Amino acid sequence: MESIRKGTGQFGRFRDQRCTAPGTGRLVRASSPRRCQVLDRIADPRGRRTPYGPPDAVERLAAALPSHMRDALPPVIRLGSPWPVRVDVLTEDGAAEPSAERWVPAVSAAGSNGDALDLAVRGGRIVGVRGRAGDRVNHGRLDPREWQAWQPRAGRLTRPLVRENGRLVETTWDVAMERVVATSRELLARPGGWGRLAFHTGTRLFLEEHYTLAVIGKAGIGTPHMDGDTRWGAAAAAAALAASFGTDGQPGSYTDVDHCDALALWGHDCAATHPVLWERMLDRRLGSRPPAMIVVGPEGTAAAVEADVHLAVRPGTNVALLNGLLHELIAGGWYDAAYVAAHTVGFERLWRIVEAYPAKRAAEICAVPVAQIEQAAEILGAAERLVSTVGPEFLGSNQATAAACQVNNVHLLRGMLGRPGAGLFQLGGPGCDALVTGSAADLPGLRNWADTGHVRELADLWNVDPAVIPHWGPATHATQILRYAEEGSIGLLWITASDPAATIPGFDRILAREDLLVVVQDAYLTETARLADVVLPAAVWGEKTGTVTGADRTVHLCEKAVEAPGEARADLDILLDYARRMDLRDRDGRPLVHWTDAESAFEAWKACTRGRPCDHTGITYDRLRAGGVQWPCTPAGSHGVERLYAGGRFATRPGDCQTFGADLATGAELGEERYRAQNPGGRAFLHAADFEPSPEVAGDEHPLVLTVRRGPRRGPGRRGDAVAGPEPFPAGPCLEVHPGDAALLGIEDGDLVRAESPLGVLEAVARLSGGVHRGVVVLPLDGQDEALARVVAELTLTAWDPVSRRPLRTAVAVRLVKAGRRGEAPVGEGLYSAAATRLGRGASTRPEVAAAAGGGEAPERYEEV
């Protein structure tokens, strides 16, 4: 245990002995041709495969050097050949190349990858799109979700709407904005008025818009009630990164895939959630030096089928699995003792915990063979360059932050950070800009709420009294905001770029309060917009200018290509108008929001990041026009820092860190005194966690566990412009059932079945699949069926991750009952039914749910134009 054990170099034998569940080839069934076609396109996205080429002479020489010498080589000497370029082009008429008057650089608003592309413009319209060949992220490829996202859709909002006599009617911008401003002023005039305004924000704004909103809310109004869609997506990922390394920020770079010799996907069907990154992985696997691949997840996804070792764990047992793997790494000497001693804190406690999780015990908890855990541990321990991605099945499941921290521990034990091919990505979905800029519950610039020095920094930057910035208690997370709105303590709820009513149970009832002004800022009349009092029509990407940060910290510039329809405005312009009408000023009487356009807003943001781990001061719009740049980037840097934590230096010093830590089991904050007592001194934390069973456990009455597999577009809230190309799942609901469970219940493929939970009922078509775990039923949920998504939310028990406060709705105990003969597919929304009450919550007023539960019609307040 004193030194790292060298690898055996025998990854190849695992490729010949794939450890996937029996029958995974039945994942795509002949009885569902539409699904077969689409899943093939997701697993093997459009266009030809482009395998990596053989290493050149310099690369072969570098590969022959000892690892410590390779790490000292200059960046120009790569350890693997670059990803070949493949330029994808899509046009409205299907032509190989659009007839464009001009090409406008942009960045995808779909997903979190941050793919660079160019928009073809002709006659004032976008007529095509192509991937940007020279971009570091996508090398010319397009995400399948970008195939139609650039195309115009019917139903755009073109004028503001206000509610009059229970109906939404068109109005002018002056009337709409003055209604918002008048209510804001009236609420602020009351005692504690700063706590009567709240903002729920999506992830599809530009960075400049997120930051402007943060300044308005945190320095202008002083409200602690700012959060949004990141709470359901990136919150656990950000919490885990900050807990282990000091601050949020992905440690790796996508170029690490070019150099690694092992890939580990933890609860991540990369083929569905990050298709371009998946293409990069597949092309490496088809090249001359393919990396081994481990996939952890309870479903037989495309990623699992590709894996050398697929650990189909029982839902909710991720911490037990990681503890077993960490036990194998430490007990087998597969860790870098020198790195751990010099650059980490907490090794002794970690070993005390994982010592109780030998492979046999972990296998029993997770319901996987012991041999699979041992094989996965050997790959992790023998790899010289490991890339890990952590996805929704970890970040939205039982012990979410704790499980993600254990993946961080794997990389810390192996010293797999800060060098080529050693990359780690906690991929909770889009939302990097919301988290970093402070439009969500965090302070801007990855600052620490509990650090009074950080609060003073912002107060000096914004020239406001530090007391205005709401740092006297924890920031309000999204579900608390909704509770306060329902209780009546919040009088104005402003929802931007999000559609939470589509998927959050009871949202319509919350918005029914007559003393709550609901403002929705969106491009379409979404389900949430239909419930609003004021609707502000917004521009979408391609109709405005701003920057977007992708998952590996690459910042891209998206330039305006066409005009927004009608009177729709850029989100930034709407926020600037509100700040002006509210007359928000600093303590010297100058305008608090002093910028006037996207570029000047970006310059203001740069000042906010100076000296912080997310430093943007070296990035300019002119530099971004030449290509994406990673943060941190100072004026002395050329293209930013490709990988964080080189040399084992972490942002854990008290003046640097974003958090003073929290107990992974309870979420209780440790505080500055206890944090300093650990003396991190720039070292990373090895956080240990015991396995705690999921609160949702199958029993005699409900012997199966229903989980949800979300498609590329499904999230807690979607802006109206979140459109994708292919359908990843078949029309109508289906439930994937293990053949063994189906045989016991007398269910055949294609039968109509009813899943009954203590909270309600869902009817769907049964699809038999050996790719799902025995005792588990999987519901594929696409990004179009809002009604089904809503009912799923009604049916599943909400638990909470104690650290990130992310709601966890990934599983519910059910019993499965045959409800119809083979081939009797359900028709229409009548198949969705849910219990009227849950854990004391009142009946839903959404029409289809209320009708199924015996409730009445939707209130007149919800009528639309």
C-alpha cells in the first residue's frame, strides 16, 4: 500500500468478455421499428465514424517514456493523435451546402456540450447550419439535438401579454413592464420587501444575461430567493466538485479523451445526453489504441452495450459500489501513495469506511457479480490515464453528492487530475453559466457565502453596502421558493427561460394565488406562460449576441444572425429595461447596472472574476471570434487553462474555496472554524460516505422499482426554444420489463400493463428487455410528452440530496399488473392518472390530472389568449 502497482496492460481481454446483462441485444426490439431506427441514430449519430489515426513517430516516442517524463513534455507533443474533423451540414432544403449570403458564428443552445457551429443566413432567415471544423469541442460535428433547433417553429410570442379578467391579452411593452415594476416597488416598500421577490431561471440564457440578473437580484433588490433549473440538474455535480476540490469547475478537458487508456461512465448514458462527446469516445474505441470502457448503470443503454465491463447496479446503490471499488484500489495497492500524502486530506477516514466494503459485500448490495467489480477495479487500477464522466443516474439518485464525491476519490487516489488523459467530468446538465455568475443560488465568481471577505469583494465591485447582499443565511433553493410562494410570503415570481409547470407537481396550484404576480419571460406560450400574469416575449439564440460556457469550461461567442420576430426582445434587453425602470443605483447614485449591451456586460463580468478560480479577464469578444477559450484565462494566457489542478494544487485554502464544507450524510454545514481545523492548505478532500439504502425500497405490496430514463431533452424545466431533432423514444409511454419478471407476472411483449405505486397509477405498453435489471421497471421519457412527465413527477416520491438540495425522483416502488391484451396500446391522455394528494399536498388543478383524480376543471385564471 506504499506505492502504486503497475498496470498489467491486459485491457484487451475484457473487450472479449463483455460483462453486460444477458440479452442486452434485445434492447432494440423488432416489434418497435421506429424506436430501433432512432436508437441507432443516437448510439451512432449521423455521419460516418472517424476513427483516430495511428500514432506518429513523436507520439510513439512519448508513449515509450515513463509517465513522470511524459507529463513534463510540452503540450504540442500529444500522447494521442487528434480527433479527426468531420463537418456536419444541415439545410432546410436538404442541399449539401446551403446557398448563404453570410455565415454567422454561433454556439449550440442544446445540452451542455457547447458545440461551435455556423448559421447560414439568407434573406433575413436562418436556412442552414454546419459544425465548425476548427473548434476544440466538436471538430465540426453537430449534436442530433441541433438538427432542428435552428429551424423556426410556429407559435412564437411576438408581443407582451398581460392577464385581464382571467385571460391573457396582448399589450405594449410599456404596459407590461410597468405592471412588473409597480408590483416590485410596492413589495419592496413593505417591511422585509427584499424577501418578497423571487427569480426562477432556466439554463438557456447567455452568460451576460445570467450575470445581469444576478446583479439585479443580489445587489439591486437584495433577495435571497434566486434559483432555478440548475437545482434539478447541475446542483449535485457542482456540490461534489466544490466539496472535493474547493470550487465548482470541471477539472478535465474534452481533449483528455484523445489521450486516455480507460473510460469510466458513472450513471451516464453518454450516447443520449452528450452525443458529440460519445462520438469522440466511439472514435477512440475504433482507433489503433482503444481505451477500455466501464459503464455503471441499471439499464442496458447504448453505452452499456459498448462497455467492456457493465455494472448493472441495483438503483440507489452507487455509494456501495464505489466503496467496493475504492476498497479494491487501496487493498490492492492500486493508488499513488505519494500523491495522496502530498495533495489530499482524509485518507485514513476513507480507508476506515471502505475497509468494510470488500467486493463480495458491495456485490451483494448492488446485485452484480463479484467478478465484475474486480474486473472494473483492475481497469481503474491499471490505467495510466483515466477519464470519468458522471451522469444523471448518479447525480439524481440516492446519495447523489456522496456518490459523485466517491468518483472524485477514484481520481484523487490514482493522481488522475491535471495532466493529459486524466480527466473528470461531473455532467449534471447545462447550467454552468447560471452557477458561476450567480443567477442561481450561488454567489458570482465561485465565491463563498460564508466568507465575509468574499461578500465585501462583491460589495466593493458593485459599490453597494455589504448588508444589501443577502449573506446572513443560506440561499433559498428552488423548491423552498415555491413553498414560500404558496404560503404567500413571496409576492412576485419571475420565471425566465424555464417551463417548470410542465414537470413540477403542484406548480399550477402554487401559481393560483391571487396575491402572487407571476412573470414569465420566454419565446413561446409554454405551460408555465399560460399560468402567468405577465408574459414577456424573448429572443432565442441566433437572434441575439452573447456567450455560452460548455461542460469543459470552453467559452464560445454566439453572434446575432437574424432579427427576433415581432416585438420579441433579447433577454438582456428585457433585464436592462427593468433595471432602468426600477432606477437601481449604487451608493454613489450611479446606475447599478451600467452596461448597455452584451459586450459591455461581458466586460463587467470579467471584472467580477478577477483573481478567482474562474478568471475570465484574458477573454475578449475578439479572441472568442477566433474560437472557444477555456477559463480560467488571464491576460497572460493564450487559450486559457486546459486542465485544472496541475501539480496537485487545489482551491481549498480558506480565502479561495467556494464552501466550508458540509456533512455528506446530513447536509449540516461544517463552518469556517472546523474547515480551518482540517488545514487543507491547497489539498483536495477525500470525502468518505457509508452506504445508506434508498428510502424507496420494494416490498411485498410493491415488489418492483420503477425508474425513469430521460431522453436528451428532458429536464425539470424547458424553455420553448429547447427543440431537438430525432425522437429518442417511441410515441406513447412504454415500460421496459425484465423477461424474468414478466414471465412471473404473465406479461408478454406488447401487453398493456398498469404500474401501481402508493401515490398513483400509470398505464403503458410492456417492452421486454434483458437490458434492465431484474426487479426494475424502466420508463423511457422523451422531451416532448409533457403530460407524461408531469404524471411521472406526481407518482414518484421526492427525496432530497442533503448537500446539494437537489430533489431526487429517480425511483418508486410499484407493482405491475397486466391491464390488456398484447398490442392494445393506450390512446390519448386518458391513460395518465395520479393520486390527488401526496404527503399532505393538495389536489392538482391541472385538467388531465384533476379529472383522473376526480377533481374539477382548471380555474378560470388559467385561460389563455
